[in-house]
Amino acid sequence: MAIYTLPELPYDYSELAPVISPEIIELHHDKHHAAYVKGANDTMEQLAEARDKDQWGSINGLEKNLAFHLSGHILHSIYWHNMTGDGGGEPLERDGVGELADAVVEHFGSFAGFKAQLSKAAATTQGSGWGVLAYEPVSGRLVVEQVYDHQGNVGQGSVPILVFDAWEHAFYLQYKNQKVDFIEAMWKVVNWQDVARRYAAAKERAHNLLLAP
């Protein structure tokens, strides 16, 4: 029985146009994200078989595959909800996301500074990866992470709350090799309400994530 399932999109394929074309959304969700879900489920089955047979010759590859596919599934599940056709701009108190807005200024100096750091982190990934705004529970700070593949270069325990997909499959059909243009356009569809909810939830649960202060 499958452990992981492909979530439905919270909108139709055309919701994010013209920033992201319907064709990209369909392929990205129905093909690429679905492949990560299948990969995670297949790897879990292979690990179960290895346990049953007590055969561990493939353990290194299986564990790496699990990290890759499961992280891909998790990040994409966040990604879809991080965007909305009515989004963009910056988080503001009048929109009910003042706590997030204050945290961004506190931890990055200004929204402009934060935007520049996340944009650069996403746009300069070497090969495939993500730019991620995450809540880091040890310090209680927001941090930007430059994630390679789906799982590399990540601070353990950090909770992603805003993710920019910088893999070519996320933009190439529309933006060709202009990753920088795609990242800049992404700011027009950020769903700050969703990001703020994730920030609040991460803060509330932080004490449960750590075994020591």
C-alpha cells in the first residue's frame, strides 16, 4: 500500500498565469511531482524487502533515494500552496501577516534584504535545487537556505515555510535558460497568508522538534 500520495493542486492549471503557464503547472505537478511520490513509495517497499530478507547491500543507495524522493515530495507539496494568483508584493500587517513581516525585518534587516538573499540563493543554485525560507528552531530565527537537489545543504531541524523551485523543469518551457527572470517573477505570486500560517505553526511546534535547549 502506498504511503505517500500526490496532493491535488489548490487551484486549476491556469491560476498562476502569466507568471507560470498552465502547461508548466500541469507537467510539473502531474509528472515531476508524481514521480517523486512514486520514487518515495518504491524506495520504502525496497527497504521493507531488505529488512525482510536481511540483505543490506543496497542500503546506501536506498537511503539516498529515500532522502531525494521524499524531500522532493515535501518541498513540492509546500510549493503549490506557497503560490496564488492573488499573491505577490510583501507581507504587511494590514493583510493580517504582521508577525511574519516583523520577523523578516528582524532577521534580515529589511524585506528588500530578505528578497535579495532568497532570490540570489535560488537563482545561483548550481544545477538543480531550491531557494528556501526556513524557520530554524535552535535560534528561533528565519534563515535562507540554498538547497541542492531536494535534500542537500540543509540545516537539520529547519522547517521550510517558503520555497522557490529552481529546477529547470519549473520554468524552462516558458523562461528558457533565464532562471533569474523566473525567480523575479515568482515574487508576483507568493501567497503570504500561507507562508504566515507555516511560520506560526513552526514557531508553535519548535519545542517539540528538539531534544535539548
